[in-house]
Amino acid sequence: MHLNPIQLFDAVSSTFTYILAGPENGEAVIIDPVDQHWERDLAHIERLGLRLAYVVETHAHADHVTSAGRLRQLTGAKAAVPSGCGIPPAEVQFNDGDVLRFGEGETIDVIHTPGHTAGSMCYLWRGNLFSGDTLLIGGCGRTDFQGGSAEALYDSVTRKLFALPDGTRVWPGHDYKGQSVSTIGWEKRHNARLAGRSREEFVALMAALNLPQPKMIDVAVPANRNLGLTYMAS
């Protein structure tokens, strides 16, 4: 049985949130929830007869505030975060190679992919890769703040993510062009920033982007290091 993640979208920050559940209705995991949508997300979980077991973050986001703390309070779920992102309130601090278990034998493999931020993680579940801001459809996350490193991101993608089977589905943390899913094989061949580019060429490309700071960074990063609880959307 091939199970698809439930993909939800925040139009303000172009952020994807994912709900994962196995074939046996029971426990669910949510990845990268956004504060303004906590009611929507809980409604999906309730409608499907699921119980939220874990709220998972790919990194400490700079462009939106998480609802992880609120969801944890409302459901009793545990927060699970990358250990290198400085989010001390979370019960689970992931390290590279960890496995998160939930439901009836469901497992999520934890892959440390520094580059966008020093602590960024990707998660692999049933042939689906939740790539956060590390690997986007046709692109990648920026590398110019929060301990980011273009060298590290290149190595994370080319050595870890591109080593996965070509058919692995890529579910990104953001998309700005109306796309929703890709594959590792397609990204290896066609990703505009990474495909066919040497490490040196990639580093030079990223250094020349000169992107503005995210509008929310001064609010979002401190809030997200406390699971969003220092900031609550009405």
C-alpha cells in the first residue's frame, strides 16, 4: 500500500506542512506546522480519526512562526527537533541517523543536512523525503544566515540526498511556483542550482544571490527556538 503524505500550504510564507499516518488509523506526525493554521491542521487530524503523536521541525524557521508549542499543549504530542537548532523545550532532540517510531510500525529516518542552517534535518518515511529548506523543487534554501554554509549544503544534498533512490519523492519545505512534489532523480538531473554544478561553482552562485533578510526573522527565530510559544497568532 503506497501512502501519500497530506500536504497543506501557507500562502503567506509559501510553507508546506505535512501530516503522516500509516494505514492503521492511530498515531500521526505533523512536520513544520505554521502558527496561523493550527486549527486547520487539528481539524484534518480529527477528521481522519488520528491522534497526534509528534510535532516535527526541519529547522528553526526564519520566515514563519511554528505552532509546535500550541499543538503540543492541545494534544499531548511530543515536539521533535534537530539537536543543532537550539530549541531546548522540545522533548526529542534528533541526531543524524536517529529513527522516530510512531503508529503501527511506522518509522521516520533522520538525516542531518547542514547548509541552510547548521542544524537542518531531512526526514525519510516510506520513500518520501521531507527536505525542509535543504532541497527545493528546482532549487535549494539560502545559506547566508543561521550558521548557513553553501559548502555544507552542497555536500548535504550531493552526498546524502542524491544518494537516495531516484524514485524517492521529494516534498519540500517551500515552493514559490505552484509545484508540490518532485523526485530525487529529477532533481539530480535538472535542479537549476545543483545539477551539473561543481562545489566551487555552487558556492560562487550562492554568494552572488544577495537576498534580502526574511521580513519575519527577528520575530520568528527567537519564537521558534521556544516552539512558537513566545509569539501567539490570534
